[in-house]
Amino acid sequence: MYSGVPTVKRTAVYVYQAPVRIWHWVNALAITTLTISGYLIANPLPTLSGEASDHYLMGDIRFFHFAAAYIFMVGFLFRIYWAFVGNSYSHQLFTLPFWRRRFWSELVHELRWYAFLEKEPRKYVGHNPLAHLFMVVIITVGGLVMIVTGMALYSEQTGLGSWQDKLFGWVIPLVGQSQDVRMWHHWGMWVLVVFVMLHVYTAIREDIMSRQSLISTMISGWRMFKDDRP
């Protein structure tokens, strides 16, 4: 079966190492902060009491956005590093076995399972094929797009010649103009919002209905199986 399915009867497998689990929860907090602050940057509060000079609310919101962005970017770079030095499950976030027919057949099975068309789920040690696909597309590819577009916009603030401008300034003329980059960055935020909602729902659903643990696995690192059938 697709990688992630145990070939022998086991009740528990150590899957997610501590650095991966820490990255997951720090990344979740960073994405939450980025989403809330990003929404407020795009839709500023209409007014505050008193003189405008007495407040620095939007400045604080922008600071939290930029700080969370740096945490997200550093975490992304660390996650790439850990894909090389971690265990075999650490590189799933950056590899997708799309050339394997079994991957696609089990992906269809997962779609049918989530649609309540299959009576019994299959067992996976790592990500199931559907989760694997979404993690690569949204977190890896989508995360890279958000970093590139976000840093391109940030380079306008840091100015010409800054390292942000040298590394990411080319994005704005490539896309067209600053507002176009801002639009793609903003749409990316809503894609992440939808993904997070689906991710939380499926994690809770699978923890209850599947044949293995899910939420506790990202806390302890151990994948616990509810039966000993292969």
C-alpha cells in the first residue's frame, strides 16, 4: 500500500520527532497571527477615540504581522533543513509520489472516505494521500508563495538596496505592480483560512472515526492504532 501503511501488525509507531511537532504548533500560531493582523491591515478599524497622534494601533498590528512573518519564514527554512536530517516521515512535506499509481488509487479512496462513501478507512503511519497532497500544495507551495509575495511588499518599506529588495524586489515588476502583488497575497490569506478550517475539521473527524490517532500524535509524536489489523 501507499507509504504510511504498516506492513506488520503494530499498535504504535514514533512518527513526528520533537522538532517537527514544535514547528507545527509554532507555525500554527504564526499563521493565526498573520491572518488576524493581515485582515486588519487590509480592513483597518474605522476610528478610535481621541487624537490620531495618541494611538499607534495600526503600527502595532503591522509589527505583529511582520514579526509573525519572520517566524513563519525562519520556520519554513528550518523545516526544509529538517527534511534532510530528520526521519523518513520528515520529508513528506516536500515530496509527493505522484508517479505511483497506488498513491492516486488511495487518494480516491480517501476522497470517498471523507464523503462517507467508504465503510472503513485505511491505516497510515504518516499522512494519508489526501492530507499529503494538501500539505504539499498549501503549506509548502502556498507557504512559499506567501513568503515571496509578502517579502516583496515588505521590500517597499525597507527600501532599494535592502536585502529584502535584492532577494524579493523582482516580484513586483514581474507580477505587474504593487497592488497586484498585494491582491495575490491577500487571496493567499483566504486560501489559508479555508485550509485551516478544513484541517481542524478533518483532524477531529479522523481522530474519532479513523483507525489511528491524529491530534495526540502531533503532541506526543506517537501514532497509536486502534486495531492490530494490517
